[in-house]
Amino acid sequence: MLNDVKQVLITEEQLLEKVKELGEKITNDYKDSDNFIVIGVLKGAVVFMSDLIRSIELPLKIDFMAVSSYGTSTESSGVVRILKDLDESVEGKDVLIVEDIVDSGLTLSYMHKILKSRKPASLKICTLLDKPNRRKVDLKIDYLGFEIPDDFVVGYGLDYAGKYRNLRDICVLKPEIYKG
Ligand code: XMP
Ligand code: MG
């Protein structure tokens, strides 16, 4: 697995330090909420989310949503379909969406629209990574880990063709891996 890595972009230590920082901010911002729910976007956000929620020192619930965007494995098309919806209603709740990476922004802007229509008390977005150069739609990111260049990355939950999610660092793969 490590043989396929060209470069480590963000180390495990940098990730954990950033997660702690985000957790402190979120703890402070939501301290008055009595109905806080953190929603992870499957599957990429799972690793980030499991670290993040343990750095938030508040009562909270978690839920998950899975969406698929039609397109190739490295480009999203903007047409998004819900594969797994939330288990419970978000009406009246303070909702924080947790995502691994924002690229074009199409996936999250669609999810934001859907969740907004369900009348949460508040709705914010937290993403570990952002590729601002690739943005196609306007999207407000409330909590951001790192801006990264326009390279396809894997690890810490992010995959290529379903693999590499269990790498501890955020890595760039060797180009020959994509060519198969
Ligand atoms: P959009 O374009 O809708 O895409 O903002 C967000 C989704 O695209 C995937 N994505 C990546 N996945 N490494 C990945 O493993 C990447 O570099 C990457 N760039 C985009 C990801 O699924 C994200 O949810
Ligand atoms: Mg994803």
C-alpha cells in the first residue's frame, strides 16, 4: 500500500493537531446547543469524523448519509443521489455536516439544500480538505482543516477505487496507479 504513495501531503500528526483545533472551535460555538447532531458523509468522512467527535466536548448525536455523484471515480458530475438517508429527523436541531473533501462543491451544495429544506435550527459545514481551485458552485465552509492543491489524494478515509482509506496520512498516489 505504501509502495503506491508518491508523496505524503499531510502527516498523521498534522491531522490530529488540526482535528483538536477544530474540535475546540466547535465545542465553543455549540456550547449553548441542546440539540446538536453531527452528520457524516459516507464513506470518506468516517475516519475524520470519528476523531473529530471525540475532540468535541459536548453532548451530541451522530448520523450518516451516503450520496453518490454520477461521474468518474475522480470527477463528480453534480448529479447527486441519496443512497442512504438519515435515521432521524433534523428538524429543529443544530446540524453540522462533516465531509472529507470539497472539490467542485456540487455534492455538499446539494446536501446542504436537502437538509436545509428539512428545517434544522442551524446548518453548518465542516470539511477536512478543500481544493478551492476546483470550485464550480459557491459554498460556505464554516470549519476547514486544510486547503490543498489540485492533486487527487487518499488516506485518512479518502479512497481511490475503494482502497487506501486506512492510510494514516493524506497522500498523493503515484500516477501509474490511476492508469491501472
Ligand atoms: P465535489 O466535486 O462534489 O466532490 O465537491 C466531493 C467528493 O469528490 C470526491 N473527491 C475525492 N476523493 N480524493 C478522494 O478520495 C480526492 O482527491 C478527491 N477529490 C474529490 C470525494 O468523494 C468527495 O466527497
Ligand atoms: Mg466523499
